[in-house]
Amino acid sequence: GAAVSGFESAEEKSLSASLSRILKHDQLTKEMRKGRAFAEFEEMPIEFPPSFKYDKRSPTFDSKKGRCPAWTDRILFAGPNPANQQNGDSLKPLSYQCYDVRSSDHRPVGGKFHFTLERQQQ
């Protein structure tokens, strides 16, 4: 459902709470927080259901092998080198989502960013 006057619907609050509980156990998130993996990278907050392991061509998570749903498809990014930011370079994450494409046991994810790169004088 859509947010109205800044308030989330009950469905959105429930999904957000569920995702938050599941993400506490996400291996990549835990390792990044501890600085043991991809320390120089960031990830936008995940606000979509796990992207893997679905039954093919179905909205149902793996019903045969009983695998745990997971976010195996991710977009990590690193902003411009801080030395270049004074030149006006910037990277601003705008959105991060999962698409309901059912041709695989994965759901594709996409990210939208705004880049600003300033030309350097020679």
C-alpha cells in the first residue's frame, strides 16, 4: 500500500518489521558491520523481500528443498574517493529494489544512483 500523509500502512509496517528481523541474520550484512567484508563499500537499506530461492515461475519460496530465503543478489557501491569530492564528484543512491520477474529462482535487483563527475582542468 502507499504511504498517506507520512504514515505507513499496516501492511508496510508489518513487512518492514519482518525484513528487519530476517536481516539481523543476513551473513553479508553481519560481516560488513563487523568490517570483515567489503569494508570500503556501502549498501542501501534493503526494503524488499529476499531475492532467492523461489520456485521457478512462482511467487513461492523454495517448496521442495526447504532452503532459507536470502538476499543473494545485491548492489554494493563505493562513493568517490574523498580527495575527489572537493572537485565536485559525488554519488547519491536514490533507490534499491527487487523486481518480480519469475523466470528464475532469483529475483533481479536494481539500484538507481545520481552521479556527478566534474571535469578536471589539465
